[in-house]
Amino acid sequence: MKRILIIEDDSALRENTAELLELSGYDVITAPNGKIGIDRAKNDRPDIIVCDIMMPEVDGYGVLEALSLDDRTQHLPFIFLSAKTEHKEVRKGMDLGADDYLTKPFEEAELLSAVESRLAKAAILSTMHQIGVEQPVSEEDKDKLRSLNELKNFFDDNGVISTYKKGESIFKENSHSNTVYLILDGVVKTHKMDENGKELITALYKPDDFLGFTSFVDNIPYQESATAIGDVELAGISKNDLKNILGKSNKVSLEFMDLLTDNLSIVKEQLLQMAYSSVRKKTAQTILQFAEILNKKPKESIKISRYDLASVAGIATESLIRTLSGFKKDGLIEIEGRNIRILDLQGLQAID
């Protein structure tokens, strides 16, 4: 039975992750901070480590550095856990030698896939080392990206950085789609105009999301417009360069296509919600969606225009404002100017 060490200061996340892995047949040990985590890694000899970045005592970087200096632990597979807003910190961790990272909150399948693939790779390399076989590295392999996370790091390292202020257009519908972006900071909305001239927000994109992919076919225009909701920083790579990069790695190409497929499923779910849900449910789900995209916890302020809320929900702004007032009277939310705070998360989730 493979042993996994989880180093995480959030007790609820640590316990839930441990339970998930134990139910999948792993032996799990845990540590509440980096200092204890280093000791457990050296004394209990896990097969793989899953470690948070921002922690008291010793942070994730310190854990990775300390273990990389010890012959007993330097070859252990190491997966970072990061918050959505820590993209640059993730790149730093990968540069220090981490094998992979997961963005919180992560799906069960993401965690299990990352653990299984890193354990499998470690087993193969260990076997090759024991029989004296060195893994050849061709010049082509040196340039090959191994995962979607490395593709994102490539965007961050090599992409053209651009910044936009709130309300500025990033690209417009029917303009040439020459660039694919990775969002480094801020939130972007994509939108179209219906036949009556009403704006319909088709999706919201957060840090670490790709933006602007249409097709690898030349001269295919953008199918929607993109606008910065707040201050936004992007890393852009030309469509042709991305095509060449993905052409060198089938694995990364498949992960990229899977990601795009997931995005389409999310948009489809949003459209179904807009078509069939009640006004109250549309409003509640939209508030919850913005809270998730903006990485806001209950009672933290969500600053968003009523127009954008109504556009995502697919309802008239006047209807949204009346519904928000009702939510306020029911004690579900608090409103101060443009700021909305969720007071009763479960109540908001239960609206039908």
C-alpha cells in the first residue's frame, strides 16, 4: 500500500483530502504545518507528498527545499496545493522542482489522477535506476512539455504580457483570433449581443484559465467579445506557436482539449440555468458563481455591477435589483453600494 503525506494547515481540507485518499486505498499520514511535515517525511518515508504552499512555521517552498537536500527524500514525488490567486507562486514552486500542482478547490478525480501518474512515473524511474538503465533524453524531449501545468508555466514565462483596466476590451467578436491568452490576474467576461441589442455574458474566466481559443484553422474570428471586469493581466501566445507546442506532446494536447470540453459543459449548464430556472434561482446561482470565480468566502465583499450580474443571470437589471432586495430582507445577503456579502450560504444554495 502506497503511503501519502499531506501537509496542509487547513484542518478541514487536510481531513477531507486524507479521507478521500484512504477510501481510494492509500495509507495516509498528515501534518498541520511545514515544520512537522519535514519531520514526518524524513521519519515515516512516504511514497509521495501533497503539500500546501502558504503555511505557518515553514511554507511549501521551505518544505521542498529541505527535502531536496536530504538523500532519503530528494527523489520523492512532490505535488503542490495552491489557491486560485497564487499562479506566480505556483511557477516558483515548479521551478524549484515540484512535480505537479493542484488548484484549490480541486476535484476528486484531479487529485487521484495527479497522485497515480506521479507514483507510476516514480516507479518506472526507480526500476530503470535499479537495473542500471539511464533514461535517454533527446533534444526534442528537452523542449517537450509534460503537462497542462507546464503549458501554463510556458505562457507565463514566454507569453507577451498585457494589462487591461476595468471595462477595457481585450478582443471583439469577429476580429481575427491570432492570440490565445492565459489569465494571470483578474476576471474576464466573454459576451455576445442578441438580436435586440442586449448583452449576454457567455462565460467568466478567472486566473489560471485560458482565454480566446477558437480554432487552429487560420482566419477563424473570435466568436464573442472579451472585456475586463476589473484590472486584468494576461500572457498571450500566438495561435501558431501554441499549435507547434501542442504538436510535440500528445498528452498535453489531450489535456488541453479536455479542458476546453469542460469549459463547454460549464457554458451549457449556465445556458440551461438561464433558460429554465426561476428569477430567484438565477440570481442566487449567479451570486454564488461570482463568489467562486472571485475566490470570495462567505461574508467577504463581492464587488460587481448589477448590469454584469443581470447579464450572467439572463434577466432584466430591474428584476435582478428587486430580487436582491428580497434576498436582503430574507437575511441571505447584505448590500452596501456595489458590494454584496453572502450571509447565509446554505440558504442561497437552497433557493429553487
